[in-house]
Amino acid sequence: MFSKYDLIVVGAGHAGCEAAAAAANLGSSVLLITMNMGTIAQMSCNPAMGGVAKGQIVREVDALGGYSGIISDKTTIQFRMLNQSKGPAMWSPRAQIDRMRFAEEWRLALERTPNLDLWQDNVVGLLVKDDTVYGVKTSLGIEIESKAVVLTNGTFLNGIIHIGEKKFGGGRTAERSSTGITEQLVELGMEAGRMKTGTPPRVDGRSLDYTKMDEQWGDQDRGKFSFTDTELPTDQRCCWITYTNSEVHETLKEGFEKSPMFTGRIKGLGPRYCPSIEDKINRFAERDRHQIFVEPEGWNTCEIYVNGFSTSLPEDVQFKALRQIPGFEQAKMFRPGYAIEYDFFPPTQLSLTLETKLINNLFLAGQINGTTGYEEAACQGFMAGINAHQKINDKHELIMKRSESYIGVLIDDLVTKGTEEPYRMFTSRAEHRLLLRQDNADIRLSPIGHQLGLISDERLEKVNQKIANADALVKFTRTQGIEMADANPMLESLGSSELNQNVKLHSLVSRPQVGLLDLIKVSKPLAEKTSTLDKETIEQAEIKIKYESYFEKENEIVDKMMRMEDKEINPDFDYNKIVSISKEAREKLFKIKPRTLGQASRISGVSPSDISVLMIYINK
Ligand code: FAD
């Protein structure tokens, strides 16, 4: 029934979809097997993409040729660029998404991708011989062969759902869990762990009183994720903000004795930065209210996602507490919140290509590696799909540097340091975040996507044109002056000190309060120069003018660090040869098998003095 595939991807979540699309677009024959074709790219929790650091990841995946950005743009119901009052390294695109449309667009995109077949089934095991995977077994008793396999099982491996004292098997609400894979991999020698996450109840939007809540609209001049010319919805939907109060907290506390978290029934560690409402009340007892974001689930549904109210308390307690929130007095619940525990594989068992060290040609991506979040999953899937394709075709692997992308930071963190709790991306995890901005993801990464064959010549040419146009505009501002009389009224209105002599445009843009768009309104030559340029090119030029000196300093630091970072270590290096490193360092170095001295230096337990000794051996 099935011929042999180049690649089988297990699971059509955010990781699996990107993995399958990337490998197929590179030319591999791909079979994407997923339990339920009705839930392809299902957003298990919040209907939103992006946010702080996560938005940068979506832009990076897009710049490399992935689909998440395009699909998010097509299905956005509200867009906001977060942190715009801070420096550009912190600007983070975030979109409220139509959950059903997102899944539909992903499915259509996969159906339109050549070389990609779909099969609805439950994978229960892997075909492994001589430490190499060569296919999968399904619950229908079918064996399908392939040269490589990417596992992206998300929260489904031995998933257990908890609502109060009730617990039952499931990979997500109303979906069954997956058994067999963990057991087989553990038997083969891999280590597995347990994590947990949770989600809030969903309510009927028709039962809410929005007059008691604050409106929250998207950006008027809205941005987007994708660097392509995808058509965007013209309209946006409103979201709302309301707050819990001490009454709500008291009601929730009544359920604590039945809480699976507090009674110890849940063993796995949850995401610290996405705590449940009961966790928040417990940990921040001094706070008498918590913010609740009231978010529509789409254009054509009245279902509302109650962001900030994640809970696994009994459903009657959830209901009673919800109705004490202003605006929710008559709320009808569509679905209760719940917590889920699932298996993951500590990611230190992977190499930087996301291939397992134990089983050749087996790659793991997404929540199965201990991460949380659609964006974190999507970028891993994308990288695993590429690297699986490259490996089976004897092509070079794609490993991103920490100074090159958030994707590089994420994978290096996972593989080198591992994670004890669900890992999510933050800007603070990236030491070179000044360089890893959302605005320059295309400039940083499109050449890599092009070299792989995922970005067209035309698209790369557009990026090169953007760079050239932005540079030319910066140059223009250095030579073009502005008269005091033209500039001063504008400067006054922006709260910036007035001029007492004519200056070059560049010196005004260097001021924090003044932007190129302000100057375009008062400088005719600048208006003419920029008349054919798009918003992103003008923004790029402005960021360069304002922050160039900081970028130069950061680049110098990166160059210095690269000398150590790039020093390669043979994966088979025998650390027993080095007597003067600590026992712990030796064990960890053998386990992680770092590829560079830089990676070795980030392994916990490997000290700077161990690195100095290692450096001597490597230089020999
Ligand atoms: P998933 O999206 O889980 O997709 C896995 C896919 O694999 C599914 O399609 C499934 O059907 C399929 N599959 C699994 N096993 C098999 C098998 N054996 N055979 C065939 N198909 C299989 N993230 C946040 O950032 N913040 C949150 O607050 C948050 N809360 C969450 C709450 C809940 C209840 C859940 C379930 C998830 C939550 N997440 C949250 C996590 C987010 O949903 C995931 O990080 C993201 O979906 C992971 O993507 P993935 O592709 O790795 O896996």
C-alpha cells in the first residue's frame, strides 16, 4: 500500500507541519502521519501567534522559507507590535488568530505542497535496525518504511488530562493519547521525563457583558509576520481586558483540596511563566486581582478564550469563579479548563541537528523535546525537517549560531543545557538579542534559506534590494540638510529641543523622539527620496541611524566570541586523554558531545578552567 518514503513525520502539530513542508519543499518524498486529519495544526491553547521573542521566531522561520508566518498573517484577527516603547531588539509582533482558519490554512498549504502525502493513523512504534530507524508501525498494523523519521508527538505521549479529581487518558481535550513510542525508546536506551501544562476554560461570547471590560484594539497601522506579500485581512477584531477579584480568589481556593496540582496527583513540572490561576493566587497571595484577557477565537465564532485563567480545578469551581469576574456574571461555559501531563525526552540526547544521538536518522522536534509554545515547536520542526532531508541526501547540516538567530539560541540551549521545565523563549536567553531583531530576520536568514533552496531568487533579490535601499537612505540623511524653520515646529510638537542652526537629517533622526516618518512630513527632498520605498525599508534605515553604533559594538563582541565558538571539536574526541579536567566535566562532555568549544563552554558543570585545558588539546 505504501512505497518507501524519504521521510516520515509523525504528528501534524506546529512542529510536524513545518518539518513535513520543509523536507518536501527541499525535494524529499514525505509522509505526514497524524492521528486526526481534522486537527492539523490545531492550536491546543491560546489562539495567538508570536509575542515577546516568539514573534521573532515566527519571522525567522518565515525568512528561511517556512509557512507559519504566512498562515498566521492570513488568519490574523488582531495584530499588535509589542514593546514599541522600548528599543527595536524588544519589538515583538503578536497576532490574535482565528483558530479554525489557521488549521484550515495549514491543511490547504500541506495539500498544495508537492512530494507530501498525508495519512491518518496512530504511530505505535518505530522500525529500528542496527541503531538506525527505517520506518514506523501504526495502530492499523501497517509498517511503512522511510530513510528517516521526525517525531513531533507534542503533548500526546502517555498524556493524562486532569480536571479536579477526574483524570483520564488524552493527548489534548477530546483526543486520545499515544502509547508505545515512549516505551520503545526507553527500552532502546533513551531517557524520558514528565511535564505538564494547562489551559483555561472557553466561554460563549454571547453571554458576556463587554461594557464592564476595557477594550483592547490592535495597531491601526498594522504589521505582519511574513516578509512575503501575503494578502492580509483588512479588518481587525477587538479584545477586552477584565480582572479577577478577591471573591473570585476565595471561590477558587474552595477547590484547592481537589486540585490535582496541590494534592500531588500531577508529578510533571509545568511552565513557570504560564502559571495557572490557582498557582498565581497561591504564589502571589498579596495580589487581590489578576488581569484576564478576553480573546475571540475567530471571525465567525462566538467562542472566547479566557487568557490568564488557566486552571485544572473542578469544572463547577471554574464555573462559579468565572461568574464572579466583572462582565462574566452570566457567562456560559463551552469547555472547562484542564491540565495535561505528558512524556518528553530530555533534549541533551539530541545533536544540534535535532537527530537523536542513540538512533541514527531519528529526529525529535517540538513539545516532545521539553519546550512549550507553537513558535518554539514550529522552528524545531522546520530545522528537523531540513536536517533530516540534508542527512539522507549526504548534504551539509544546518546548525544556526546563537549570534545568528533565536532558533540557534533555542536549539543550543536545549541540546547543551537541557531543560527541567517546559522551555519557552525569552529575549533574555539571547546574549546577542540586539542583532536578533524581528525587523532584520530577512536580512539575517534569507540567504541561508536561499542557499538551501527554500527561498526563491526573486525573494532574495527583494531582500538585497531592501538592504541597498536602506543603506542609500541612511547615506542620503547624512548629506541632506534641513532648515531650522521647517524642522522646529515639528520638533516642538514631538517634545524635542528646537534647532538654532540648520542641520543634516541624520542628526535629527539620531534623536530618540524623532523618526524618519516625522521628517518626511516636513522635508520635501526626503519625501521624494522615500516615495517609492516601503514601510519596512524606511524603518530599517531609521533603526540603522539610531542604533548603528550599538550594533557595531555588538558585532565586535560576536567576532571575538566566534574565535572560540567556531573552534570545532571532533564528536568522537576522547576526553579521557585530558587528565586535568574535572570528573563532572568529562562525564558531561562525553554525554553532550559538543561540536564547538563555544558549545562546550555552555555545558553546566564545565568550568572556564576545563575549557582552557580543552583548548590546548584542540589546538594540538
Ligand atoms: P502538538 O501541537 O501537540 O501536535 C502533536 C500532533 O501529533 C497532533 O496533531 C497529534 O494528533 C499528533 N500525534 C501525537 N502522537 C501521534 C502518534 N503516535 N501518531 C500520529 N499522530 C500523533 N503553549 C504555550 O506556549 N502556552 C500555553 O499556555 C500552552 N498551554 C497548553 C495547554 C494545553 C492543554 C496543551 C495541550 C498545550 C499547551 N501549550 C501551550 C503548548 C502548545 O500547544 C504546544 O507547545 C504546541 O502545540 C506544540 O506543538 P507540537 O507540534 O510539538 O505538538
